[in-house]
Amino acid sequence: MNYTSFLIKYAEIAIKGKNRYMFEDALVRQINFALKKVQGEFSVGKTQGRVNIECMSDYDYDEVVSALSCVFGITGICPVVHVEDEGFDKLAEDVIKYIDEEYPDKNRTFKVNCRRARKNYPMDSQEVNMEMGSRILDAWPEMKVDVHNPDILLTIEIRDDKIYIYSKIIPGPGGMPVGTGGKSMLLLSGGIDSPVAGYMIAKRGVKLEAVYFHAPPYTSERAKQKVVDLARYVSKYAGPVRLHVINFTDIQLEIYEKCPHDELTIIMRRYMMRIAEHLAKENGCLSLITGESLGQVASQTMQSLAATNEVCTMPVFRPLIGFDKNEIIKISEKIDTYETSILPFEDCCTIFVAKHPVTKPNVNIIKRSETNLSETIDELFKKAVETDEVIVVS
């Protein structure tokens, strides 16, 4: 089938009232960005409650669908055939030709669904449905009408310029177009959870920057490359991601030497959050994002999360807070991050882990332990921030 365009459907955007045009414009920008990596020329524009992609040259159908399937805001991708309005008889011929090419097996049920954006068309929608159904049954008596659960839902959209024919709606990822929900700083490790958290928050229209805490020589360059690769998978959905790589070794060693070992994880997390918030403020982010899930490990109990949050002044969002591990793994497999996440290159959180970490930390006790660092921590914090290496991943 030679599809001449793709009709893009959206859901939440349609209820945005007077601000709807801004979300539509953002969706058009994201579609244009996604199609840049696809061979061919395309014209993307808004049309009567839809976004339409005109195919201006030869293109690879599978590549286009794959690219569009990663654009947040899209709920349906409809491959469309355009026909000129040359009367109902010609339209019926075009529809029968479409069905013949699209569905070699005619032993199916169908329903005709006409939508008239052009209200001066000589037949109303119900008349088109009934007459077109009759023409299809005349052509293939083995086909049956089923208005409730048809195998083929044939949609005919009569618009001002042309008539659109389509019967397939390929599911999109949903959500909101990236860039409509502000910008956040994602704490990205080499594990399973944080890339999924980045994907989940980007689905709500949030543009991402990310920070990775590197601890050479205890963590290798392979561990760093693993995080870059994970950021690349996330950028497939979220657009280009600026990844900040911070050398965290000196701070970790200082904490390890001067603080109680059962509090290591919490105190290290607190300094990660401090640095992440510093970078977030410098780069115009409005919140921090982590991959924490309530109760999953010792540092993710209610008390531990409260102790971590205590050092932050901006909101900390945890999109996976109520997910169990299997649910998180399922999403990671869907977005292709799982196999990379389980590669055996440890990050700084797993290298400096306590044997028996505290699960119900008291913030006052944690603060008292942190006074052991008072003589050196400001200088180490400054030094860590100065190591910031920015990698733009797309």
C-alpha cells in the first residue's frame, strides 16, 4: 500500500483549551525532530484537531512508524491514503481498491465510520456509512457488518482539501510533548530504575538533563560508557540529553573514612542530591528526578527518603515510587534499557555500600555525623562540581 500521509491522533492535548495551540506546536516540533533521522522528505502541519504528515518523497514505512512511536503526545498513528473529491461513485471505487490491497483475506467483519469536517458535502455521515457499506458488500458478499467489534474499522474523513481513507491506528506512546512540562535534572546511574524514571517523567512533557556520579578508579570507563548508552536510549524518547559526569571519588572516600559505616549510603545520597540540585539550578531545571521505589532497598525506606529530601530546596520527583521491581523491569525492556542496565559494570553506589545500612535513619543523627566532614567537605564539594564533564547524548 502506498500511503501518502500519516494522520497523527492525540488525547490530552485536545482538552488544553486556549493553550491547546502551544501543545500542538510542541508536538509538531517533536515530530519534525523524530523524522530527521528518517530518509525522505516530510511536511508536518496541524489540521482540524489532528497533526498531518505529508510524505513528499519516497520513504521507508517501518522507519517512519518506528520514529513516530517514540514521540510523546501521540496516541495513534494512522497511515492514510488521500483521494480527490470526484463524487461518491469515485470515492466508493477508491475505498474498494483500498480494501482489496490492504486486506487480501476478505473473510472479515467491518464497519464504516465517516467524519465530515466539510459540512457541505452532499451526503451526511450516516448516509455515507450506509451507502459505502452497501458498496463493499456488493463487491465482497463474504464480508459482514459488525458495528460493535469489527475486524476492520474503515474511517473516511471528508476534509476541506481532500478525502482521507484509513483503517489502521498504530498505538503511540501517549503522554505530553517533551518541552511542555519544564526541565528537570535526572540522577542517572547504571541501574535499571533511573533510566525508566527518566522515560516516565519525559512522558509528562519534561525535558531532561542528567547527572552521573563517577568514582574512578573504583568505577571503570566501561561503567561510564554504560550510563552514556542508557542516556542515549532515554534520548530516543526524551530528545537530546545533556549528561553531567561528576567525579565523586574524593567525597565518597572522605565519607567512608569519617562517618559511621551504617550511614554511608544515606550521607552519600545526601551529597549527591546537593550536587544535583546545584547543577539543576545552574542549568534552569525546576526539579530533581530519581529512580527510587519505596521500600526497594535500605536507602529507599520512608525514613531514608525523608533524610535524603531534607537537603533539597527544590521538588524531588520519584515517578517509580509505587512500582515493584517486575513492573520497572517490564518498562525497561520496552524502552530497550534493560540489557544495558544489567551489564556487570558497577557504579559508585554499589562500590561503597555498607554491609548493614541503617533503614530508619534519624535526620538529626545524620546531621551530627556530617559534622565530621566540616573541615573538608566545602572544598571537596567545590572540587567535584568543577570536574563537571558535559556530554550531549542523542
